[in-house]
Amino acid sequence: MAELEDIIPRRDYKLLPHLHKKCVKCESYLFLLSHHDTISQWCGKHINPIKRSCSYCGKLFNYDELDCDVCDLEIEALADAEVGVERNEKTIRKINRKYKRGEIAEIDYQTQKEICEDEIELCTKEAERIRKHRGIGLHSEIPTQKL
Ligand SMILES: [Zn+2]
Ligand SMILES: [Zn+2]
């Protein structure tokens, strides 16, 4: 499972504040009003809460929300897939070393390696599918830590 630290750098959206031009109740000019740790717009009589909308899917949120739960489902799946690739690459390096040192039997080595390679293939395909679907450039990929 991907951790929050894997998810955040992959987020491709922002929740942007949506300002009202006029008061929704009386159409008067609005001022910014800061209260209860949040911010809204105020005409002198009516409070107009400022909403945020997701730059990717458009879902509306309260001003103090910063995460889009709709988009995060896909970003989480993307992070899972990419972390899965890294994890399996690491396992292959580990069993390669074991095999060279003669600590693992040929048959076990081949079987484990095949399982990892299948996982890598599946995860790579899934990550590519999500990136393509969301229009995330493969170039913007996070540099992975080489061990
Ligand atoms: Zn008003
Ligand atoms: Zn969204």
C-alpha cells in the first residue's frame, strides 16, 4: 500500500478557491472576511462561504479542504503501482545477490524472479494506464531513489 508521502508528490490537481463576484443574496459588492480559521466573503449583511473546486474533476469542497477524495483514489492507485515496481525491483536485486553468493537454489531463484517480473509488468501497465488516463506526463515522473 502506498503511503501519504508516495501519494502527495503524485497529485496532479489543486483545490482552487472560487471567489464570488457579488453577494449571492443581494448582489452587493463583497469584502473578504476572515473568521473561525477560515475565510469567506461578506457584503455587510450576508456571509458567502468560499468554496474550493478541484482543478482536475471540478468537485466542490469547503475552503479548508485541500484533498480531492475523487482524484486521490486514482492517485493512490498510481502510487501503489509505482511503489510496487520499485519494491519488486529491489527484491530482484536482493535475490540476485543471494543467488550469486549461492544462498538460494536455482529453482527458487528462477521462480521468485519470475513472480517479481510479472508483478513489475502488471504494475508498470497499470501506472501507464492511469498516467495516460489523467494526462500526467511520464516526464514528470518522480526521480526514484537508486539503492
Ligand atoms: Zn448580501
Ligand atoms: Zn478531483
